Amino acid sequence: MAEIRYARGDATVPSVKGVKVIAHVCNDIGGWGKGCVLALSRRRPEPDAAYRAWHRDRAANDFGLGAVQLVQAERYVWVANMIGQRGVRTGGKGVPVRYEAIDTALDRLAGHALELGASVHMPRIGCGRWSRVEPLVEERLVRRGIPVTVYDHD
């Protein structure tokens, strides 16, 4: 059985051949500006613009927790904007990440990755609680035969 591959580096520039999906978690309030998205925006404007339009037109689309927006950034590079956070601030209800939404989004991402014949690349999503997310990645992606690389930034 395949395993998650761990690598040092930047998830926004996967250095493998073939079709790649860069997956990351977004919030449900239209905010784009911390973490992995900053590195994405420096390299590719398409995912940011698409996410903002998706949020702006949310009354007429599927934008919401668990949704996935796949954006083509280059010929062989796609970005998966996965809605896995309610808001952006930690408060009385805990951290904004919603693991059920990440699970749903990863399941949806798997369908896209299989259709594209793509590998998936991501930072350790989940607000520092990788131990909660890793089993979801294994269940939804790796067990379906999708190569996954998780990056720890240098």
C-alpha cells in the first residue's frame, strides 16, 4: 500500500513530473492572506482571483464548508481551494478549522485527482493538528492510489 511521502520544501512548487494538484485549506468568509496562500499568490494569481469570485458569487454556487474549487494555474498544475475553516479566528468554539469539512473536501479532491491522473501536494493542513488530518489524507487519497506529498517548509 502507498504511503504519504514527506519532503522538505515548498508545497507550491512540487518538483515531480506529471499532473499535480496543490491542495490547501481556505476559510468560508472570503479571506485570503495567511499561510500557504501567500506563497501561492506570489507564484500564481489564478487561485486567489478564482477563490474571491467563488466567494463573491456564493449564493449561486457550491461555496461552503467541504467544497473544493479546482483552478488550473499552469498546464500541468492545478490548485485545490478546499473550504475547511469557519472564519479565521480562534474563539470560544476553538480553532476555526473544521475537520469534517476537510474530510469532505479531501474526498471530493480525490475524485478530481483520479480524473486528472494527478498527484497531490500540500503543506501540513489543519492548524497545527496534523495528527487529526493525516488519517483523513490516508483514507481519502492514499488508499485510493493517489500519490500524496506533504511538505514541511524549510
